[in-house]
Amino acid sequence: MIVQFVRKETLELLFGPKFLITFLISLVLVLSSVYSGYGQYSSEGRWFVQAKASNVERMENLGSYGNLKDKGTKALRPPGKLGIFVKGVEGTIGRAALITSSADLSLGDSRNSLNPIFSVFGDLDLAFTVKFILSLFALLFSYNAISGECERGTLQQVFSNRVGRASFIIGKSVGGLVTLLITLLVPLLLALLMLMFNLSFTGEEWVRICLMTLGFYIYLAIFYMLGMLMSAITRSSPVSFLLCLFIWVLAVVVLPKAAVSMAEQVSPAPSIEHVEARRAALQREFYGDLEGRLERALLDALNRNLSYEERDAVRERAYAESHELIAEEERKVLDDYRRRQVRLLRTAETYARVSPASCLTFVLNRICTTDTDLRERFFSALMRYRDRFIVFVDHLRSENPDLADGGVSTWMHRDEDENGNQINSVEVDAPTSIIDVSGIPDFLMPAESLGDTVKSVIPDLAIMFIEVLLFFAAAVAAFLRYDVRS
């Protein structure tokens, strides 16, 4: 009996105008979003190649390895291939960071900062299409599944025979979910086929794509079963649709934003302005501490009748000690800022999980490695790379003493002509040779292992699956008490 109801419901939906319209719209939107994502991925790939070549040329013309250590190199984050489907935070965080001997690291060259129009309108990626548009189509398939038949009088005819109510609603639910799977899967397979003409995916990337598809389907099943529930507790299709729309707006739009506001009240984090003010205060402390250290060191040097070179070494040592002391305090301020920002983020994520849209977002971003932890992973990789870069440049300085120091320098001269007018001139000490930077290690952005990804997304997938079961159980319970008379 259940199989017959599944077949009947599937065929009615597949050959109905509702399916044809929603399938065509879904096909256009999925193909458009994937094509748009591929275009952005290609553009970011070209930027990465050009920026890498420009960075090598800049380093070669610094004139010395000492100047290279001071001016630094650029660490560039390559675009992620799975960002074609889910942009996440990839466009908002920086793609490059200047690596120097300084403790300060700042990310720059983010896509949204270079072109703010992306921040205004957002991205039309596959995640947006499924989260906002296909979820509405799922409601359209089910909001009148029971109340509509009651209004047409067909429900009373069905149950004039010996038909179990549980078999009926299970059959309608499974049939609708099969139709929903076709609406999602066929456009997605066509989009992947389109990509395979230009890209190749590794085995791990295919597993991630399958996990992403599973997340999409469970999310759509939530709203399909929500429509079944609303249809089973109302006798009017318009009322059922309005209830579905209200819950959709609450779950998809309102709750995720409200979770962020609540998290800011529970786990407040300092603003970047507060951090910069603290760092400025540390700089003032640095100059005060340096002045005292220099005064004591130089007085001691004079009392000991040290030579000029020895006094210069004393001065350098005092400067280094003071700088290291303040740099350590500055690192503590930055670490505390990042730690409290992460705590705020985790609190917001916890509250936001009451919304299935938030759970889907966390799943997709983690699978496609465009989640909020991308910034922390980037920072951690930059800190490790900076240590390697400094050690390697120091090695180059020791191996090439003639290129250890010096390099490009500029001076400004101010003179007066015969009429008393001021003349400014700039003199540039250009490098006499191009330094060899071919051996400098490349920055590598570590990827999260597939096992860690699966472990992190299982809780959110489980939450969404439980919501599907709860809505289904509630719909069955409501239909068992439903008055089938029109």
C-alpha cells in the first residue's frame, strides 16, 4: 500500500505544472550560480598568479637580504576550488599578508575590499540558491499536500476504502521527497558536468561534494516536512501557506541575525579601535622605556670609557631589549583580542543552530573550507611561515656577506636657487644587483583533513536530520486525528 501511494504521489508531482515550473527555475538558478562561482574562481586564480610574480619581482629589486628581511615578502592564499559552490567568508578575509620581522600581521587584498559591490549584494552561489529559493520550492510541493486534497474532496474518497492513514501520509511524504531529490540532483549533476570540461576534482573533493549534496537534501527535506505538518493541522491551503511562509522567514532570515545580537550581549569582544588604542599606548611606553634604558646604558658606557663602537653596541642592545619587551606585550594584546573574538563566534554559532539555515551554512562552509575558522587557519599558517622566512633570510645574509645589508635608499635634499626659491630633490641609491630569491620557501595554506571535516559537520547534519524526523512525526500524529470530510 505504501509503495502505491509513493508511486501515485511521485507521478502526480512529476507530471504536474508545479514540478515543471520549479524544475526549470531550479535548473537555471543552479547552473547560473555554479557558472558565476567558476568565473570568480578563475578571476581569483589569475590574481594569485599575477600577485605571486609581482612579489618575486619586488623582492629581487630590494638590493640586499637585510632589506628583504625588513621589507618582507607577501604570503598569498590561493583560491579554494570548492569555493565555486560556497563562498562563505572567503571573499571577506584578506588573501595576502606582508611577512616581515615585525610581530604585526594584517590581512589585505580581500575581494570584497577591492570591489565593495560584492559586500552590498552578496554572492549568488549555490548555497544561496538552495538556502533561500529551493527551500521555498520545497514548501510549494507540500503546503497543500493534505489540506488541498481535503478541499477538493479527494481525501474523503480515498478513505472511503480500507486505507490506513499512516500508509497514506508516509506514501505522500516519500513521494514528495523523491520528487524533491530530482529537482535538486539533476541540475546539480548538469552543473558538475559543465565544470568537468574545465576542472578536475580529486577523490577527496568528490567526497566533499557528496557531503555538500547530502546537506542540501536534508535541509530541503526539513521544509518539505514542515509543509506537510502545516497541511496536516489546517483545513485551508492559503492558511497553511501563510504559516509555512512565516516559519520560513523566522528560521531562514530572523533567527540567524538574532543569534549574533544575543551572542554580543553574552560574550562581548573588544573592538579593533580599543586594540589599536592599547597598541598606541604600548608604543608610548616603548619610547619612555627606551629613553630610560639608553640614558642608563650610555652613562655606564661613559663611566667605563668604552670606545665608540662599543657604545654603539650598547645602544643597539638597549633598543633590542626595550623593543622585545613591548613586542611581547603587543602580542598578548593581539592574542587576547583574537581569543575573545573566537569566543564570541562560538557563542553566536551555538545560538544560531536553532535555525536549520544556520546549520546548513556551518555544514557547507566547513565542507568547502570557507568557514569562519579560515581566518584563524590563515593566521596560524602565517605565524609559522614567518619564522621559516626569517631563519632562511638570516641564512642568506650569512652566506652572502656582500649582500647582507644596504639596498634601496632615498634621501631628500632641500636647496635654494639664486632667487631664494626652495628646491627639493630626491636621490635614490638603487641596488647594484638583483638578489636571488628563488630559494625562498613558498607559503603553503594547510588544508583541513577530510576526517576532521566529517567529525565537525556530523553534529549539524544530525540536528537537521532530527528536525526532519520531528516534523514528520508531528505530521503523522496530526493526520491521524485529521477530519477527512471536506
